[in-house]
Amino acid sequence: MKSKTYILEMFPYPSGNIHMGHVRNYVIGDISARYHKLKGDEVVHPMGWDAFGLPAENAAIQFDTHPQDWTLKNIESMKSQLQKLDLDLDWDRELATCNEDYYRHQQELFVDLFNAGLAYKKDALVNWDPVDQTVLANEQVIDGKGWRTGAPVEKKVLSQWFFKITDYAEELLNDLDGLSLWPEKVKTMQRNWIGKSTGAEINFSIIGAGNSLNIFTTRPDTIYGATFIALSVNHKIVNQLLSQDEIKKIKSDFDKIIDEKDKRGIPLKIKCKHPLLDKELPVYIANFVLDNYGEGAIFGCPAHDDRDYDFAQKYSIPIIKVIECDDKELPFSGDGIVINSPILDGLSKNDAINKIINYFEKNKIGKKSINYKLRDWGVSRQRYWGCPIPVIYYDDGSYRVLDKSELPVVLPYDVNLNGKGNALLGHENWRKLICPKTNQTAYRETDTLDTFVDSSWYYIRFLNNKNNKPFDINDVNRFLPVDKYIGGIEHAILHLLYSRFFMKALRDIYKLNVSEPFKQLFTQGMITHKTYKNDTDWVMPRDVAIKEGNLIDIRSQALVTEGPSEKMSKSKKNVVEPDEILDNYGIDATRIFMISDSPPDRELEWTDEGIQSSKNIINRIERYFQNRQTTINDETIKNVEKYVFEIEKNILNFSLNKCVANIYTLFNKLEKSKVYLGENKISEKILICLFPILPRLSSKIYENLFHKEIVTTTWPDVDKNLLLENKLELPIQINGKFSSTISTKKGYKEDNLLKAVYELDKVKNRLSNKKIRKVINVQDKIINIITD
RNA sequence: GCGCCAGUGGCGGAAUGGUAGACGCACUGGUUUUAGGUACCAGCGGGCAACCGUGGGGGUUCAAGUCCCUCCUGGCGCACCA
């Protein structure tokens, strides 16, 4: 059986237009796909559309159209733009997540997840984006603002669906170690996001009340230094002690704090008992205690924690040192010897942690605990244009997840979109139904799934996009994981973490053999372009010219200043349109420029000179092959062999900029030597190697020379014997510094060669009046002569 | 603040511990062309030279852009995570 290679570029949102970033992304993948096809692999290289999501709803309201019409039209126009790029894609695998034949299977997976206990509903304090009028996942809140709208996120209690990604926290963390072909950076970001910390959960009883509260800490060794307790304002005990109005007031006071590091506390009437000492600890509500981490409560040990120290200073709370250190060093959070702690004195930090946890467990005060920053994934979105959640509700408030036989729940087309709230809520005919099982009146869930659910399994659906089941288990086991997944680093956490979770959850539900969806992840760099500005506005680079040494706007003659090269964006007017570039320079020049000037994982600066020189090398190659003489010599054969080898190596490493350098060097040599190849095996080798990068050019020349299609050939084997060069320009160093080279052959005899070396002028001069102490000969590599 | 990554000509970038600057761009001179956003030839780190040069300082090594320590600068990510 052929070996398989699954190459995938992150599928686009159908905004209507492809941009140069897409082009770079898809060209990188396409080079790989074409190479693997020539190698004879069974290549999967699909393309589809991440087609649900808010922009469609916003556009529908703005342009008086329908999200579906808008989306389908965009898909059509983007598809035709993509086809102009002539990418080697499996269009028969195409899918769009907004189509019923995609999302109906997603509803099935939802049922599976529910039955497996991995989807559940609960009241939750959620992130509410007031502009988009929807809930956001924790991952979608950046600096307290919505990831799309930038609006400050509000906290709201809503009944929401969640996926239990936390069940997989440990595995998601551990399996990162096995992803050797992922960028370290992405793995680090995921590790930080999962945020595992080990410590203890300690129980503090509230004096005079029957109850107690739990606190998570990573520093149980500092328990004897505890001098206060602080709670998040959302802690349930606060809810019992204060009225809603009081809580509201505190929250709004906290919200008004401008300095984010400012510590504020509100003392509560209760006191906690220190679990080990006969001592009362005051209890505060504090603004710096997070409600969504640990237990939403801390014990404060001011001597050994920066935040607790600030707080204690401000509210005159005692500071008790329990780790040996100089008073000047306070707060000291490092390692040290424990003091002032009856049963821990003299121990190191780690020993003290172990001992105190044992003691807690024996005395039922607390226990060892592992805490994750990762929360369960909230997937409910109060929007129309998404996958309906297959759940119905009864009048008594109970609900039922539909059976697979009752699917799909089809998203209705006839909705009234006005931008206020969820259009599905207003669609009574769709919402209301008689439950076939109970004959009761029921109402459909009107929330739809986060679109990150859609993209969490699309790479699986590509394998069987027309199957009437979500996927075929045999095909999943055969074709997954994706061998090379190419896309932007902006998905380092959200999409990639969710997909990893889905793969593992589906593995457990369907007994699949695949645990990780993406074997290799390659994150391509963005495309930048010079920016220009006049007094009031950005100016398009094409409108800028030099006049009398000054940059001017050719439309108004106004002076223009040049800014840095920045990511292409419409607002900065520094975009170039793929259509225009393709028309002016052709597909191959565009392709080779996308990989020319910098490594594919770094930024690429768009320049007019760059795209022009890409066009020039294509013309040069074409001209070269117009000479049909055959004047091959041994050196040419060796050279070609060498560059075939290099090009292959560099394609496999994604060192595509080096591939381009290989092509230039090869043709520089061929042209310089005036050797022509004609209809020869050597021509064939070169053209096949060029094919992944320059498919149009190489297939045209190939067909002219050999009268058959280049795709019917296979990638040439490299004759390793030809790579072995016998002649050698051996470098000579004196005291480790380069002096000169000497022509010789591999396998030279050191003694014989040294005689000739000492006769070299440069060597003679440098060695005069000096005594040779020793000679280092690294055979066939270098000779280093050491003097006194 | 914490964590990653990176500092090499005018610019983008090459260099399994072994001739630093491959390849491209820009630039300079020349040839062809009515003309050229074309093509071709030559040059292109600094210095007249010996030599000196990979952010600074130390170290390991016969040999360091590459390995180790330390500092500086820039970028990215996280950020009151108990």
C-alpha cells in the first residue's frame, strides 16, 4: 500500500476575498503536496470553508441580505480566486461548515459527547460581549475585552452548555511533550494556558458558624505565616453574608480602580480559625482574588508573597516570617529554611510542603491538590448563524438532548434579523414543537455552538465529506493525524487546543487509534508592506513617488512620510491584491516570491523589487531551456545531482527560502558554464524538482521537451555516489585563524600534503621565525598549524 | 514582573564546532537596446596594507556566529493564576 501524506492548511473564513496571507499559507502547503505526490504518496490535500460566524450576520444586517446567501456567495467568489492560483487541491473533498450535511454530523457528535458525559449544562458566570450580544469563552477574552469587538466584557449569569475539556487537562498537557514537530513556542503557550499547579487544598473553619471554606495554595509550607483570609467578591460565602445591593456596590467600586495593581479589601464580620494554631484570622473580600481560579479564596502570608505583602501593609495586618531570610528581602518568595513553624522548622521548602500535606491529610485539615487554570469550554452562543444545539426544553424547565434519529435540527432560513438578540428566539414556529416522545409542548434550544466547535473536527470530515456518518473509523485510523498542518500562530491556543481535545474525546468514544490531530504544525509568518502617511491619512504605496528627494503623494503632490513595514491591512492601505499580482506577474512568480526572501515561518516583506526579481528568474529559466543543444559534462551532472538533493532536503524541512537559493545557484552555474541540456535525463530531473515550486513553468517546458505530462513522472532518486566529491580545496589555519587553501584530493596523506602546505606563500610568511608545536589534521576537513 | 525567541554587510537572510556573509535585493561601473521596471559582464563588510570583523564582557576548545556564564537591546506570549 502507498504511504499516505495528509497536508492541510487552516481553512479560511469566507469573507469574500483572499488576501496575500492566504496565498502564502496555501503556496507553502501546495509545494509540500506536489512534492509528496511526485514521491508516489497517497496525498490528501483538501480545502473547505469555516462558514458559520458573526460577520455573516453583521453583513446581512448592513447590506440587507441573508447570512446564508452572503456566505455562499462569498464562498463562490473566494473559490474562483483560489482556483486562479491553480493549487493542487482535492476539491472533491470540499465542505462548508454552514451546510446541513456538515453540521448535522456535528449535532451527532454533540449527542455523543453528551452521552459520554463530556457535554453538560450549568448556570455559569460568563463573559458577555455587549457589542456582539453573545457569550465568549475564556480564551476569547483578551485583557478583559472581546477578541473580536474589543468591547469590555461584562459578567453575567446564564445557563450554558459546556464541553468538559478539563477531563483531558492532564493528557493535553502531557501529550505536548510528544509533539516534536510543533514549534516550542506554541507548546509553551498551551502549557501556560492549561496552567497546572501542584499544592494543597486546606480547610479553614469559620468561627461560630458550622461551615468552612476551602483554599488552594501552592505554598502550604508557609501556613504558619498566614495572617488573613481573602475572598473573591463572587465567593459563595460573600453571597450568604451580604445583600445583593452591597455586593453590587463593592463590585462597582472595584471596577473603578484605575491602577490594576492597587489592592483593596473589605473586611467581613466573620473570622476563620487558623488550622494549626490557636489564632483567629480576619476575612476580607479582596479585589485581587480571582473568582475563576482555585477556590476563589486565599490565605494571606504577607512575608512570602508580593501581593499579600502589599495588602498587609495597606491594612496593617501582621507580617510573620516563616522562611529564613533578611528582613530587607521581604516579601521573600524564594526557597529557604522554614522557621517559626512548630512541626516544619529546619526543613527546606519541598520537604516542608511534603510534610505538611501529610499532616493535613492525617488530620483531615486538607489534602494534596492539583489545580488547572484551564476551565471547561463554554460553547453556547446567543447567535443565529451557527450550528443549532440539538436539545429541547419542556415547560417545567427540564430538557432532553435529542436522539440521533431525530437529527438534524435544521437552521431555519426565514428569520428576522434586526441585530438585537438571537433571531432564533423570535422564530416561534421553529422554536416550538410537540415532543414526539412525551407529546408535551417543547421548545428548541436557541443558542448555537461556538464556531470553534466547527473547526475542531473539520480535518476529520474531509476524509469522508459525503459519508452519512460523521466519519469512517478506518479512514480516520489510516489518514490521521494530519502530517503537515500549516497556518497562522494566532490559533496557538484556541483552535489547536480545542481540536486536540476533540480528537481525544472522539478517540475515547469511537475507540480510534489517533490521539493527536496534527503531527507537524507549521506556523507561517505574516506578510508586511511599507506604510506611508500624509498629514491626515494613510497613503497607498503605489501612490507614492520620489520628487526632488522627497516622498510625495502623486495624486495631491503632498509630502508623505514613510513608516515601518507592517502587517498588510486595509486600514493602513498597505495591502496588495492577489488578483492584481497574478495578472501582472503570473502564478509561478507569485509562488516563488512567497517563499523567497525569508524563511516561511518569519515575516515576509512585500516589495516591488522582490516580485519583479521572482519574475526575472522565471524568464531566465525559460530562456535557458530554449537552447536545445546538448553539451553536458560530468561537472554538470554532479551539480544537478547535488541540487536535486538539496532541494528535496529543503522542501522536507520547510526551508523553502533555501530552495529558492538552490534554484538560483543551479541556474547561475548552468548559465555561466554555457552547458545546455536539451532533451536529456538531466533536464528531466531539474524540471521535476522545479515542479512543486514552479508548476506552470516546469510543466510547460517539460511537455515541450518530452511530450508527456510532468505529473506522470516521479521524483528522481539521488545518486549518492555522484555527490561524493573527490577534489578538495582544503582550508589551512594557523593558530586557528584561516590562512589559505590548498588543492588536494580526499584521502590525502598528511605528511605529503604538509610539505606542500609549508611552501604556500601565506603560510610561509606567517610561520617565519616561529616554531611549530603541533599540527591538527581533521582528515578531508581542515589543517590547523599551532605555533609557540 | 514571569516565560520564550532573536541580535550576522545598506536590507532580507546563508553557514552538521572547521574558509563568516551562500542566495536575493539595493547600490557602483561597463556592454546591448530608439527606449526600458529587460538582458549580459564586473564590483560590492571595514582597512592602503599587515590585519580586523557575527550586540558587549568573560569562559570551554587546536578551532566559536554556533557550546557555557553574564550583561545589554529588540520582538512575541502570559500577566494579581495564590
